[in-house]
Amino acid sequence: MSTKPPSPVAEFPADSLEKIAYAVVADIPAEEVNDRNRLGYCLWGWLSERHGTLLQTVRSAGVRSTLAPEEIVTRIQQQLEKRGISVS
């Protein structure tokens, strides 16, 4: 019996919302990597749909961080504006 190699992984383009969302939260201090991944996923959902506020999105992600949710929102807003994405 032989083992097949894993399927190749197709990366998202650098300008896709998925890449942007995860890149924006990459520098947010979190207790675990999954906290940051969950925050990136919730940010991607917010960027896609724009339901609620960014603060609600950060709070619903439940990220465990040394930063307050308001500070996380400020950092995310700054990073999104650098990439030319309007937050308001």
C-alpha cells in the first residue's frame, strides 16, 4: 500500500479580503494562535458583509489579548487604512 502526497494548497491572492484580514491581525498579541486566527476569520466576515461594528466583531471573536478590545479596533483600523480600506 502506498501513500499519496498531500494535495497542493492554493494560496489566496495578496489583495484578497482573506489575506488582508489575516495580515491585519498578525501583529495583535494573543494568548494562542487560534485566538488570532479566530479574530482574522471574524474580521474577514466583517469586511465581507459589514454587519455591525468593528468593535462588536472584535468582541465576538473572543480574542484573549493583553490589549483592550478598543485598542485592538484602533490597530485594525490603522492597518486597514494603510491598505486603502475605509472602516467607517
